Amino acid sequence: MITTVEDVKRLISEKKRLVIAADEKLLHSLPKGAWIGGTIPYFMTKEGGQVTKDMLFVNEMPSFLSSARIALYNENELPKIAVDSPVNGFSIMILPAFSKVHQEYALNAASYEHIFLKTIAGWISGIHLSDLGSASPLVFDGSTGESSGSKGAVMQVELPVEYESSISVVNIFEKGDGDEISFPTGGFQAVNCLVNGESKNFHDYILEKKIDTRLPLVSDFCGTMVNVSIQGLNEKEKSVQFYAPVFNEVGYKFAKPVEDYAAKFLAAMPNRSVNPVFACNCILNFLHGELEGKKTGSITGPMTFGEIAYQLLNQTMVFLEVNKIG
């Protein structure tokens, strides 16, 4: 829910376990308690997409949880995130954009021990786009009051045996009919690529083909479509920057165009009642889909600089549910 500082302070005083998204000054104003937070001013609310530095978005963890542990992880500690996560429960993690922990997780999470055996969801904190260059994304450990631009904040929630958690990903993009693209080296930047097996400069290829860079590259990882969004083109270096890394020897295609983001999300929603413990959507969907004032269904949450569903994702919606078994 989106709410005021006064309401959040009340929830903290009632010892609720909270995951909070808001502007830096609001998060700094909160008292210590059982919460983690991350900076972002973009939200999907029940009334529609909203941009505000004066309100906070709060996810309250289930009252029936068995325990909840809060911790900060640096880039060297991050590979044990799944090992540390509860066997029956979930972890919600917030990583500051552009940081070493962001890059570490994006590049290597798929190889972490137990990463696909535990329920790990979360998001990449960000800032208002007008503040780029003058502000930095932060995360907060509410239990100590510490904020950080170099560590990840994690809440690890253990559930009673009669409950289970699950993650769902809504990706409105699918592979287009264009060229097959691969990269000789992986990472957040590419200079060269292979287009249908032929070596090309990726920057020049995008310009030559007049590619709409609002569309992500899409690859198929074991039947799951994974997006890599274009951050920008560097004419001087003839390079292309990404919001998530490409991986070498993986085949990509640019996505098919999406005419109506809001309608596409509504059509992609599960045909059942969904009441997530946590959800987030991508800032690029918010911007490219012009979602301010528009609804994407009943699911609400921060619009973020990246989504986490086991590994880092781009231009998706992620939500985490907790249900009673049986």
C-alpha cells in the first residue's frame, strides 16, 4: 500500500515486519525497527501509476511468520544469500543500482549454491531520473538505521510448515522475428556481436536496422523468456550499455513491439485471485508504457531499476505469494 510517514511509523512501533520503498529523505526519517527499504519515487498503486517523493510504498510481511532476520550483504558475502535463506520461507532483497553488489548479483547469481532451491525475490533501488548524477540509490537496514549504496539489504522470512511461498514473473515480451544475435563476451556492455553468425559492431547494427531500443533483447533460458534492456548507445566508443548483462554464446532476438502496455499486463495476469506479499515492476515499463495514471491490474508495488526472481530480470513484473498448503 502507498501511505504516509506517520502511518509507517505507527506500523514500525507495532513491530510489523515491513519492506518499504520511498525517497531517501523519508526513509531516513523512519525509526529503527523490523524493516528494510530502498530508494525509488515511482509506484504502481490501486489508483494507477504514480510518481511521488512524499509517500511511501509498504509491504507488510505475514503476521503468522515463524521468524524474520534482517542483514546487509556486501559483494563478497552475496554468493551465500541462498544458503542463508530459510528452507521453508523466502528472502526479499534490495540492491542499490549501479553498485558492485548489483553487478555481482547480475553476473553471477545463477551460479550461487542453492539459488534455484530457495525463494528469493526483490528489486533494484533507484532514484528519480531527474536526479541522475546528483543522487545515488540506497538501501536501508531498519533494524540498525544503517543506509548503504554498496551493500544489499535482505529480509529472510521463515514460515510455519503449513505454509509455502512461490514467485511468479509476468513478462509481456516475446522474441521477435528478426536476426539471431549473440555476443562473444558477456557483461553490461557490448561492442561486437554475431548477427546470424556474422561478426558486426552492435552499436552500428542497431543504428543501421533502426532498432527501437525501448524493446529488450529476449533469450530463452530453459523455456523462460529473459529480457536484457538497452540502457544507451555510446557513439564515441561504438558500444551499447545494458541494464542487465548479456551472456556469451546465448542467442537473443529483439522483442516484438508492444502497443498497449497496460492491456498487455492485464492479459498476462493469472486467471485467479492474486494477493502477493511483495510485488514490483520495471521502471522501463512505467516509462515506455506511459503508465502514470494507468492501472496494470490489481498488483501494486514499486517501479524499480530491476527485478529479482532468483536472478536479476529486466522489464518484467515479479510477485511473491504465500499460501497455506492443501
